[in-house]
Amino acid sequence: SYERGEPVLADLSFSVAPGERVAVVGATGGGKSTVAKLLLRFHDPAAGRILLDGVDLREIPPRWIRERVGFVPQDFFLFRGTVADNVRMAHGEISDERVREVCRIVRADDFIRALPGGYEAPVAERGATFSTGQKQLLAFARALAADPRLLILDEATASVDSETEALIHEAMDALLAGRTSITIAHRLSTIIKSDRILVVHRGRLVESGTHAALLARGGVYARLYELQFRPGENAPPAASRA
């Protein structure tokens, strides 16, 4: 992919195993969100290939991909309708039971049941009556509703306030459990449990490893971490996923 004639990504190569939890991190403008756009075929690569189970992604219709991949964007959109309608989105065949199930999984059930009307409560334009954290939980529920093979989160927690962050971390763990996932992240606290963290710098993959291994290396990832978590400022533990 190119921007102003310059490649946004170059020599970027990695694979994701079934069930693996992978994160892509890097400084703003470093090209990490382009990865999500390519995987969902919002853009196609100008050079190279992306393979899904050995098949070139350009041979697969974009709609087929997007119906089978759970995607949580940074700017999550809620439309006029009921809460349940917003969780189903384009998958009208999803049962009421499944809607409630996924909302329980991602910790959204409690606040939904507290609404007048519960799952049939009306949603205002763009979800104006919900907090940022509540909208985030609904985004997770929508992504999970169709039981996708792959989950992609693109800066999904960037605008969540610190008071809600602990709940969002818990919901993310539940959302990603046992699923293949790629999380594009700026907030490093959300990805420390990843099986593998890919560090993209100026469009290139410069580091790869667990949170603990990358901190020990003292490279780009360690510097990003230090910028976000000064000593004594609520830094998450420097431990890899158990």
C-alpha cells in the first residue's frame, strides 16, 4: 500500500497460527492500522500477497471475508434500533439466545439488563446515551455474535477512559479466548498477554516476541512501553502470557 507515492508497509512478513493471539504495535503513523485494512480487503497490497488458509486474499470476495471475520474498529458505529439489533448487525439470523450469550461473555449483559427494555431498549443515533466503555462492550459483542474464525481489533480501546480500562481488559480476554486474533494497538496495556507481539516501525517489522522478551531486549517496544508507563505510573506487569 502506498501513501503519497511512498509505501506504507515494506518487507512485512508474518504468519498467524490457528488460535494464536497476535498483536501489532508501533508509533502513530507507523503503518500498523494498514495491516487491518489489508486483511479486510479495504485495500489490496501493491506488491506481495496475503494468504488465508493458503488462498490469496485477492481471490476471495471482500464481503465473504467481512462476514466471517469479527472486526472491532476504533470508531465503532451504533445505529437507530434496539440493542439486540445493534449486536446482530448484518446477521439477522442470530437468535436472541446467542445475542444474550455473547453479551454475557464480553461483560455487557449487566448494563444492558439495567436499561429500560433491556435488549429491546432503543438506541439513539450513534449510541449517544451510552458511555464509551458501554459502546466498546457492544462492539465486542457484535464482533463475536457470528462466531468468527478470526478477530481483528484495530485500535479498539484507544478512547476508553482509565476508569473503564480494567473492565475492558477483562472483556477483551473473554472475547479473544481460544480464537485466532490480530490486535492493532497503541495502548500497550491491552496486549501484554498476547502470544506474540509484532513491532512495526516506519512500515517495517523490526521486532517480534512476547511482552517480557521484548522488554528485556531494550529496543523499540521497550521505548514505547517506557513512554506510556513511567516508573510508578500504573505500569502493567512485565510478564508474558501464562
